[in-house]
Amino acid sequence: GQGYMFGRPLKTREHVMVVQLIRRVLIKNAKARLMRWRKRSIWCLDQVMKGQRKLVEVAQKLKRERLFLSLVMWYRISKVRKCIAKLEPMPDFEPHLRVWASWVRSHENK
């Protein structure tokens, strides 16, 4: 064709084939890049979901521990009140809890 005569390095048919090959390679690379991006974004979302699940587990564990601690404190306070009412000495509880020790210190001063 005329394009070959006016500075085009290849004949028209060969030029079209080369352009099509380049386009196919570029499209294939773009598809591969998109697939890698998609896999990476799915992985990132999965990591976020794992983190959220772990956070929920930790929150539930803390809630259970706080509930257990409040029940233990309630039991100990009721025992102490009974001892005070009967004028008996305050019992020693096991295991030792810092919260309990601070509560006893604050109420011994009253």
C-alpha cells in the first residue's frame, strides 16, 4: 500500500498484524494487571474481615470476663456485708484481685 512508500517501516498488511499483536499483548497485560489488582483487593478485604472477627472475639471475651468479675465482686461484697452485720472479721478471698483490694481499701476508710 501507499503507507509503505511514505515512511511506514512495514507493508500495510504486516503493519496491521504488528499493531494487532501489540494491542493483544497490551490487552493481555492489562487483564493480568486487573486480575492481580482484583486478587489483591480481595485479599485486603479478607484481612479486614479477619481483623474485625478477631476484634469481635476479643470484645466478647472481655465482656465475659467483666461479667465474671462483676459476679465475683458481688459475691465478695455480699459476704463482707454479712460479716459486718454479724460483727465478724472480713474473710480472705482467693484468688487475689486488684479490683477487690482497691474496693476494700476505699471502704475501710469509711
